[in-house]
Amino acid sequence: MEIKKRIYVGLLMVSMLLALTLAGGVWFLLQNRELLVGRVLLTVIASIVGIIFLLAGIGVLAIILMIMKSKSIPSLDSLTRMANELLFPITLLTGRLAGINKEKILQSYIAVNNYLVKSKKLLLDGRQVLILLPHCIQDSKCPHKITMDINNCKRCQKCCVSDLIDLGERYHAMVKVATGGTLARKFIEQTKPRGVVAVACERDLSLGIQDATHIPVIGVLNCRPNGPCINTSVVVTDVENALQAICKGG
Ligand code: SF4
């Protein structure tokens, strides 16, 4: 398992252990409080929480197994999703307490997600794929409104939008530019893709991946030579590699 993925998987395991220790502690206290009002009810609640964490534990094991075997286990898909959703905030907290840079944790989370999506070995038609770009990838001085319609781009090559449109055309994939999460969600609702290749920063990508729970999303990190959110860029071959990972003939 390469270092990038190891950070997130390691943190997932530590978070899982912490959560289980906490649940065990609560359980122990419940068992030892003689005069606890509503003890039965609290025991039921503790049991439910215990079962949820047990299932999340199976999800974490499934993630590790899938990474080690480079193979998806479709029957455990919902459990891996649940483990990720439930433990993601705890993982971030654990990582921060351990002094690991937040960006590094998010990069690791995206690497694990991409690996899991690739291991599904999807064979989508390019038409079923949406390439989702952030607005900051457009040259900030460009007067053309490409969020309304990407075909408003005049392909002057001042930014990488023209190359990404070319790429989309080669793969017959849809290309959209979103100004934020709300518009991105709207585009996904409208176009109903079977797979998404999303370009953004660590924060937006991890939020987007968490958001689109039922659609496989491959995240491609953007480049920020001018700092965040202005005149960003992306390595077009990285986007093409992501497309090839989920498309037929890739
Ligand atoms: S390539 Fe398109 S989006 Fe980029 S600056 Fe030129 S016209 Fe604008």
C-alpha cells in the first residue's frame, strides 16, 4: 500500500479503535451504575451504537482488503461507504491530534477513494461520464460565461479549459464548470452520469466525494500556481488517466 493511501487507512483504523474504546467505556459505565434511570433504554442505545461501529469495522476491513487485493467487493460497497462517512470526521480529528497536515489526510482520502473506484473496473461509455471542473480553472480575465455553457469558450488556449473540452469531445464525455457545490449537485442531477471525473482542490474534492455517495467519483487535484481559487490549472493527462480508469477501452 503506497504511503499516500496508508495515511488515511491507518487513521481509519486508529479512529475505529478509539470509537470502539469509547463505546466499550460507556458500556462498562452503564453496567456498573446501579441506580441508573432508564438503564434498559441506555443499554439498547449503546447496543445500537455498538452494532453501527461493528459494521463500520467490517467496512474498514473491507477497504483494506480491497486495496490489498486490488479488487472491489460489491457486496460490501454499502458498508465501506458507511465506514467512510461515519469515520471521516473522526479520522480528520485523529490525524490533526497526531499532528498530520489536513491537506495530506485529504489527499490520502482522495487516493483511497480513487483506488476503490478504479478497483470496481467500471466499463462506462464516455457519454455516461461527467467531467466536472471548478470555475477557478478559467482564466480570470476571460469574459466568456462558461458556467452557463462550456461551448461559450472560444478555445483561445489561455487556460486549460480548451484542452479539457477537446478531451471531453474525444471521449464523448460531458464537461461542466461549476462555481460551487450547489451547482455541481445540480449538474449531476441534470446529467445523471454513471461516473464523475472531478477536478478541484483537496477540500472540495473530499466534500464532493462524500456528497455523491451513489456515483463513483474519481478526484483529480488541481494545480494552484497563483494560490487557491484563482487561475488554477490541471494536468490534462491526469484527467485523461482518470477517464480511462472508468471508461470502456481505457
Ligand atoms: S480557453 Fe476558453 S475559457 Fe480559457 S480563456 Fe480562452 S476562451 Fe476563456
